[in-house]
Amino acid sequence: MLRAVARRPVPREVLGAGQALADGEPVLIFDAADREGETDLVILSERATPELVRLLRRDAGGWICTAISEELRARLGLPFYSELLQESEGEFPVLRPLRREQLRYDARSPFGLHVHHRATYTGIPDNDRATGIRAIGELARDAAQLTDEELRNRFTTEFSAPGHLPILYAAPGLVSERKGHTELTIALARMAGVSESVTVCEMLGDSGGARSPEAAREYAEAHGWQFLEGRTIVKAWTAWSSA
């Protein structure tokens, strides 16, 4: 069940999506036509299973990444990937012009560390990825009950780096600062009162590009899953966070 959230009531579709995630069911989120123009298939990290990872891999086909909040990133002391590149420029000058390359669809990147769960082998099979994703989700779920030291010790005990599990960091202001899938999904999780780590994968089409929002919506309807547009989450967040 969802945790009670001591804020203004959340719209039904947002609560419904949160409940679906808590129940281990995927939801689909389309960011915006003037941004990436992509729909992501989304699961709650702590509910990850090999079957759900296989679903992301087969039915979505994009990059499987796990998002966490800025609060959790800061408590863990994790760097952004861009920061690691910047700090290495002196020894590897080629990194400087590479780092200057701007994203065509946004002002900043949410890319963080790529990690490996120590209990897995290569980290690539569905079983391995589900283990790592679920562990991050459980860490996000339990974070409020842990000290910073306990949180970091648990993370470094369970994970090593580099690895095949990419972590994305949400912007501090979430969708008031950046309207990427990372922020949309963490904002959704926060409003719904579920653990604040979600795993996302872009839905690709047979044409070689992103699956159209119409095709993604049809897919959602065929499976009985919820489809949300980013503007719905942004509107809900604006009202909820200002209450």
C-alpha cells in the first residue's frame, strides 16, 4: 500500500500510477513532444524481477537505467559522471572537448555512476540486473531509517564500480528544475508515497527511432497499464509541492 503523504491530495491518475508501481506493475510516461519526445516503460526499483527486466529489454528496447533522488545521491556522496570527467581532464586532455558537448534535448545530464552488484557475475543477465536494481530500490526504501554512515556502508558492501547498472540522479528541484524522465518518475514516486527509486527504459519503434506516443498509448491500453504524459505529472507536482 502507499504511504500516507501529508500534503495536498494527489490527482487520481498519479495515485493510480503510484499504486501500480507499488504493486509491481509497469507504467508508461511520455515526457513531451518538445523534449525527447519519448515514452519510457517504468517500474519501481524495489519490485524488480527478472521478468520485469526482460519486459523492459524486449518490449521497450532502450537503455535500462535506475533513477534515485538528489537527496539519496547526496547522502551516499555519489559524483555525477560529468564531475569525474572534469576531474580527469588534466591527465586525459581529450576529455575536455568531449565534456563540453551539450545535450541536444536538455541543459544538463543526470548520468551518474555505473555500478555492479557484488552478488552477481557479469551483471548483464536479467537475473543479475534485477538483483542490482532491486537492491538500489530497497536502499531507497530503507534510507530514512539509516544514518549516512550506515547508508554508505550498505551501498559499498553491496556494490562495486564500474558495472553494467547505470544510475541516474534527479535534479534537486525535480520537475520545477528539469522535466526529464528521471525527475518525472521520482516526482511521481514522491507524491504517491512509494520508495524513491524507479527504473526506466525508452520505448523504441520498428522505424529505428522512438516509439510514437500513440503507439505507446495503444501498447499500454492493450496491457491494461497506465499511460501518463509528463505535463500531467508537472501540473500535479506544482500544486502538491506548493501546498
